[in-house]
Amino acid sequence: MRVLLKLTWIEIKLLAREPVTLLFSFAFPVLVLVLLGGIFGDQHMKMGAYKSVKMMNWYVPSYIALVIASIGTISLPVHLSSYRERGVLRRFRASGVSEAALLGSQLLVSLGVALVGALTITILGGLAYGARLPASPAEVALAYVVGVFCFAAVGVLLASLAPTARAAQSGGLLLWFVMLFVSGTSAPLDLLPSWMVDIGKALPLYHSVLAVVDPWIGRGTNWTQLAIVAAVGAVATLVSLRVFRWE
Amino acid sequence: MPPVIVAEHLQKRYKSFVAVADASFAVEQGEIFGLLGSNGAGKTTSVECLQGLRHADGGVLRVLGLDPLTQARELRRRIGAQLQESALPDHVRVWEALDLFSSITPGGHDWREVMEQWGLTGKRKASFHSLSGGQRQRLFVALALVNSPELVFLDEMTTGLDPAARRVAWDLVRRMRDMGTTVVLVTHFMEEAERLCDRIAVMDAGRIVAEGPPQRLVADHARYVTVVFSTDAEDLAWLAEVPDVDRVMRHGARVEVRGGGAVLAHVAAALVAHGITPPDLRVEQPTLEDVFLALTGHAMEE
């Protein structure tokens, strides 16, 4: 436990010393949110299950899910696999740092980083586009925690499968971009052809978006979607503990 | 007291490459044990198997009475490791690394003392990427010792250290040994092995080719001494006939006469008899380097 906390604190300090490593995870979603706000402004959804919901009230919570996904599919795997590539993991392992402490610290750091991202998006969306605040903060928090758990586990899995940090980066970016377009985080879901939605449903971001959006706009916790996100996280955890490599 | 390390018929291959063919050795409590060999001899692979960082393909390993594979967690709390190829995050500071690693095993040394001993106090707030090669090396040794290990593995510890820092490091290793820590020193550096180790295993092509205290290895495997002097004399063919002389080599004025037993006395007498009295006549004792050459048939590659 002491090692977990110390390692987490060191990781937080390392991020603060080199914030550029988070630039993509943060800057890109915020930038796209600004563009979407410029395009859709005060418009409302015109059809589908979210008809008449103000579009920015959809995008703000869904971009919180997107930031969580970018931390898990890009930042975390690149970070872990570059640790492995450079021999940092080897050093940790030889000194008896446990997998639980190492991966636990990554989860805690991801929670913290995602929180900062979520607050940035909430404030920006509220001030610039009059997006609403969450209807049920506690239920949104639950969806946020489950989302971080899911994507952190996916991130560890990607880090374990990628042979190098560069491979982790390309693979993570590819997965993230595909999810960006098929999960309601770019064009609204109802504008997508059904085959795209099917791809979306096969990937975790789609479900994580709905799990965050529903309690945000006052529809309460979407237990089905939350359960899917949790299940993906559980499977990714089990698999990644089997395939995790220190070197 | 049982040995701290027992390795019996250790074997390890990477695909078709045999890194360790068959290595057996034991390390006793409280000694500095050297694994000496050139690059690729299998030294690092052997100690990585002993630390449970690699799976041996064959043989029996016991370290502090534990199986390095199935009891790796407990083992790593009780040993220290300075690895040859490893790193820390670029922006982590010296004190943070020591603080973190000391928290893994509660009840170890105060990390501040270790930091002081290894001359890192002035660099406590420096980040890892700003350290010189020698400072990194000292930090890694300090990290290996911060949990007060019973057994410590030092793999090419003095690589990157300047001669003065190297001597300081040797003193600290001796002090560690005197305080009861068993040290396994992996090195390809003859002088280090000869000066520092209580016992040495010479490794070549994945096998242990000799084992023993350095002086005994020299006595057993390098029986020749070399008599060296300078002279302008043209014809020295008669030197080969002098008793105990094995071989005569000449490089310009410098003459080297290799031989056993009383070669110095015989050569000196013969020189005087031929009217040659070189003022620089001296004898060079064999070193571990000669042992290595005799055992492996090749010189140590740097």
C-alpha cells in the first residue's frame, strides 16, 4: 500500500514536470469540443432516442468519456510500454515492486488525470456553450469511475500486446480514432449508418458515452451500458494480468 | 552454515542460442564472489536466473534457501540487485527513487545514509536524466542496497566510473562484505576481480571453467613468470638454452623471457656471464589475465 501511494505520487509529479505527455489526451478533445460547439451551438437533436436534447448537453458528457478513453488507449499504454522499453519496469521488478502497486498507481493516476479533464470540459462547455451541469453528479461519478477502470485495463492490455512504445502509440491512436467516429462523439449517432453503429457497439467507448450521458441529462444511471463497460474492464483486467510483461 | 547460493547444472538458452550451457557453483555467506568472463559468456544470464528474472531451462537453483521462480517475491525483499540494463523515469529525482525503493522493504537502512555513502547527497534533487553515467551507476548500486539486503548482485558495477570513483566503490563493497552482506560481483574487469573478490568463478561460453580464490587460480593455472629487461645486444639465441626458460620474445630493445621456477636467477646469471647487466631487469608475476588466457584460450574482450 505504501509503495502504491508513493509510486502514484511520483507519477503525478512526473506528469506535472512534463505535462506535454498529456497534451494529446487533453488538448485534442477540448479542441474538438470547441469546434463542435461552433458547429452545433444551440441546436437540439432532431431524431432518435435523444431527440430534443440540446446537442452540447450530449457532447459535454460524451467528451468526458472520450478523455477517459484517450487516457486509457493512448497515454497509459505509451507510458507503460516506454517504461518497459527503457528498462524501468525491469528495474522496478528486480527491486520487488509488485504488479498490484505498478498497475494500481496507473489506475489512480488515470482517475486523477481524467478528473482534471472532466472538470475542464464541464467548465468550458458550461461557460462557452451554456451546456448544463450534471443532473445527478453521484451517478455521473459512478459512470466516470467505471469508465476509467475499463479504459485503464484496456490500456494495460494494449501495453502488454504492443512490442514497442511506438507500436502502442499507433495501435492506441487507431483504436481511439475509430471509436471517436462511431460512438456519437463526432457526428450524432442517429446520422451514422447502422453498420457504423454496429462497430461502435462492439467497442467500449460507445457504451461508456451512454453511461455518462444518461445520468448527466437526467435520465438516471443506464445500468445496461454501465454493466457492459464494467464487463469489458473485468475481461481486460483478467487478460492483461495474464499477458502483462515486465520486459 | 549452508551456502547462500547453490546453482547446480544451470542451463539457459534463448531460442537456438545457448547462453548458459552448464554452470554449477556455490556462494558462501559473507564473501565477495566474482563471476568473471567476457561479454556473452553467460554471466548476466546466470545472475538473472538466480534473481528469478529469467526462467532457467534446467538445473537446480537455491538462493537464501528459496526457489527464485516460485518464491520470487520473498527473495526480492531479501536481495539487492544492480542491473546492467535498466533505467528510471527521466524526471524522477534521486531522493524520490531512493525513498520509493526503500519503502518496498520496511525496516531497511535509512535511505539518506545510503545516499550519503554513495556520494549522491549533492545530487539528491537532480533528475535521473541529468545524471552522468557514473552518477547513475552509483544510484543503481545505492538502490540495490537501500533495503539492507542479505545478498546483493552487482552486475558490471564500475562500468562508467572513473578510476577514483571505482576505488571508492570497491571500498564500499568491501565494507558491505565486512558488515555481513554476501556480494555476487559480475565483471569482465580483471583488476576488479583480482582486487575485490574472495573467490572467483571464471566463465567462458556458458560454462564455469575454473573456480577459487584469485591467488590460487593464478598459482594453479599460470605457473610462468616473465623476466623483462632491455638490451642492445644483437644475438640472444643462447637465452633459449638457459635452464627453466620456456620462451623468449623480443620487441626492439625490450626482451621478455617466459619461464617457470628459478628462471629469474638463471637468466640473471646467464646475462652476467655474457657481459650484459641491464639496469631494468625485473620479473613480472602472472596475473588473472594470464589465467584467463590459459583457461579460455582467448584474451578478455573489452
